[in-house]
Amino acid sequence: MDEIAAGLVRAAEMILALDPTVVEITTKSLAIALTSTAIAAILTVPIGGLIHFHNFRGKRVVVNLIQTLYSLPTVTVGLVVFLLLSRSGPLGSFGLLFTPWGMVIGQTILIMPIITGLTIAALSGVGPAVRDTAVSLGASKFQAIFTIMAEARAAMLAAVLLGFGRALSEVGVAMMIGGNIRGYTRVLTTAIALETSRGDVELSMALGIILISISLIVNLLVNRAQGNWWS
């Protein structure tokens, strides 16, 4: 217990003093996760809208497949992306393996099903009365779709935030694609694993506290977006 207490005190001191290593790793983690989330949102929110607003054969199967991919193991994504980006892979000539952009690609693929599926769920949660009202007021098809998406904006924002939380906390893609290179691809999760194995408990605790704090903030923002603030 004394060792844990001493570690927590030292971790707090490192955070308050803005230890350069802690700041560097945290900044890198946020940059990669935010970039991945932005790219995934740009790609998947329209895809989720297309799936929701169009009826086609096999739609239920597609939605079920997307939902199944919510729990896609990060190491599986890491393996697939590794094979794609490796020197002998189809994208090997771009030299993206063991780079931040390689990690962005992996994390984007990882969270795309989450944002897509939750976007579909958000749009499905808007009652038909909204569309009927818009049409009765003379709205075109596209204007009615825009109205529905505007009505579901809070739930869609929550979907994006959950995708960000998933990207920030994953370790498989970050380790396999990034390589955990100091000052280049080392992020919070991989640094915690490395420093713990090396016995640097204080730094591991400091990074863990930051990761938990960011996760808490994301959770509060999700609740706020869904209208559940402190309820």
C-alpha cells in the first residue's frame, strides 16, 4: 500500500509539473485519436445516413454485421492493417508502417463500425412524425432528411464521442502498427504497458490517471449530448 500511495503522489507531481514525457505522450495520443475520429466521422456519418434512409435487400444483414463489428478485437484490426502496410503488402510502398499516420488508418478502421452503427441507431430514434411534419410543410426529400439528421444531432455527436473514446483507449493497433517508438508513435496505452513492464510505476500511474480523466470527460460529454447531464 505504501508503494501505491507513493506512486500516486509522484504521479500527481508529474502531472502538475507538466512533465515533458507525460505531456508529449498525451499530446501524441490526443492528436492521433482526434484525427482518426474526424476521418471516421466524415466517412461513416454519410454512410449511416444512406443505410438508414434507403431500403434495399439485405439491409438487416448489413446492420447486424456493422453491430457485430462493434466488438472487433483491436489486435485483429492491427494484424490486417499490418499486412496491408508491410513492405510486401499492397500499401507497403507508402511507408506508413510504424508511423502516426499508419496508426490513424488502423484506428479509423477500428471505430468506423461504431460510428456507422450508432448513427443508424440515432436516425432510427427520430419518430416518423418529424419527417411527416417536414413533408407537410413543403419540404423536399433532401430537406426532410436534413431535418431528421438535425433532430438526431445530439445522438450522432454521442456516437462520434464514443468512437473517439474507443480510439484513445485501444492498444492493439497502436502497438502493432505504431511500434511504440519513443517520441514518435508512443501513446498513452502503449506507454503504460511499457513503463509498467520496466518497473516505472510512477510514470505508468501518471499516464493512467490522464487516460482515465480523458475517458471521464468523454463520458460526461456523451451524457451531455444525450441530455442526461447529472441525471
